[in-house]
Amino acid sequence: MTGKRSEVRGKRAPKKAERQPTKAGEPSLSLERIVATAVDLLDAQGIDGLTMRKLADRLGSGVMSLYWHVENKEVVLGLALDAVLEYRAPRDAEAEDWRRAIVHMLEDWRAGMLRHPWSASLVARQVLGSNILSRLELLTRTLSRGGVADENLNAAIWSLWNYLMGATITRAGFDLSDSERAAAQAQLEQIGVNYPAIERSRLLLDNDWDGAFSRGIVFILDGLATAR
């Protein structure tokens, strides 16, 4: 979310008149189809699995035809990232309780990134697209509506952003089975004299990731409400 990268993506694809016609036998290409196919490929094989050759093969086109629509892999990654982070706010989002609106927004954001685990690692390295910027705009307006002073807005946004990204990356990478989780907790209990607080909380047996995430947002919002 760095300032130097927070420009709206533009001039990525040539105008239709400039695009090279597809060769005989090739299916027609469109930017929308390219992005959708890239998302499918990323979901299946991750960032390292996306190459322009593989993307062209999935599209049934030649690589050179693909380059008439997108400049390179980084552009494809940026477009795919923005596509999966589109946010459809509730119709009454601007009127509902500001805290509830923020919880809903961040829960949706996290769920979208968990559906596409590759997306969280791309946010910091890509130019922010229109969907992410729209989320941040709505988040900023909602915080202001909740009474957060202008001089505290950036700190509030960064607090929520860092919590969101940290929680999402941790959840995506913490994939223990129930048996592995139970074994780890049992090991802690054997040496509980050294870690009594962890033993008491039964931390490793708590699998309510969604509930913990939502409560964490509330903790942050409680602090913001006090700071108002």
C-alpha cells in the first residue's frame, strides 16, 4: 500500500484497433478472458506456475497473440489480483453502523484472499488497482463517518491493514491437521510448567480462525472508538 505504487492501473492493454487479429483456428482473446484464465492458473499452480507460455496454452492461443493484450507477466498478476479483490458492498453500507461495515469489509477481504492464497503475497509488490483502491476509499470514508479524526486516519488504516494481512498470511500458511494440532498441544501439556498460559488457553486446539479474526477487528475498533 505504498504511496509510490498507489496509482490506478492504466494504459495496460492496447486499444482494440491496435490489437493483432487472432490467427486462423485460434479462439478470440479478450482482456477479461485472459484475466479469468490467469486466476484459474494461479489458483491451480501458484505464482511460480504462471508463465506467459502456460497462460497462452490454456487460452489456446499463441504467446505473441497474448502479448498484444498484456505487456508481461507482472501486468497479468496485477490484473488478476485486482480481479479477485472486487468488493460488492451491501446496498446500505453507507447507512449502517460504521463498525459493522468495517467488520464486513475486512471479513470479505480476508475471505477473498484465502480463496486465492497467492493474492496476499502480491499486494505489496503490485500497483494498486481500482478494486483495492475502492476498498481503501470506502474504508477511509467509513472510519471518518465513525468519528476518527483526519490526523488519526492513516494510523487507523495501517492498523487494520496490517492486522488483515498478518491474519490472512498466518491462516493460509498454518495448515495443521486435527491430529497434528492435538499432538502439538499434548506436547505443550507435558511441559506445561514452562508454558502455563499457553496450556491454559489451549491455543493450538483453537481452530476458530474466522471468529478470532472478527473479534480481533472489534478489539481494534474498540481502541479507535476510545481514541475518538
